[in-house]
Amino acid sequence: MAPSPPPDPEVAERAARRRFTAEYKLRVLHEADACAGAGELGGFLRREGLYSSHLTTWRRQREQGTLAALRPKKRGRPAAPGSPLARRVAELEREKARLEGRLKQAETIIEVQKKLSEILGIPLKTAGTAGSGCWAP
């Protein structure tokens, strides 16, 4: 018997995510359900390179809705809203939040100016008498 070559020591830079088809999942579940002997299921899982959690998840999916539930779900961020109105609403909401922040900052500055003028004894022009509404030194 010839010795087998040693395994390749190179490790992939980034592991590829395994994807299982619905047909494969059903076949594996059928074979796993047929395992009756002691240690037979463990050997089957090792041979297929699977974990018992795969079987648990796939069985739950099978109970919820047969083959349709076993189809892989699309991963990642949900697609952007397709409606131009929804995009415009989102844009306006962001702008509103930005402007509210600027308004709050401006109100804080005005209050600080009022307190500073009180401390220093500088009279302020009121909005009704001055055209600009700014304080005068």
C-alpha cells in the first residue's frame, strides 16, 4: 500500500461560506432519519462534514414549510426602498434632523449671549426695535 501524500498545509486566506441546496438538505435529513445504530448518526455527520445543529435547524425548517423553508435566505443588508417618494421622505427626515440640531445650537448660543449681557450689564436690543434682532454692545 503506497503512503498517501500529506495534506496541503496552505490555508485559504478567507474561508468560503458553504451553501446547501434544498434538495441536499432533504437528502441529508432523510439519511439522518434512517440512521438507527449507535454512533451511526455521528459517523454520517462526520462523513458529510456537518454538525448536529445543521440537522436541528433543517428539521425545524422542514416542519415549518417543506422545501420552500429550506431554500437559503438572502444575506446582507435589505435593498434600498424602491419608491422615489420613500427616498425623498428619508432625505427630508435627515435634513429636518440636521436643521433641528442647528436650531438647538443657535438657541443655546442666544441664551449664552443673553446671560453674558446680563452679567456684563450690556443692554440688548429687542427684536421689535432692532431690524436684525442681534444684540448690540
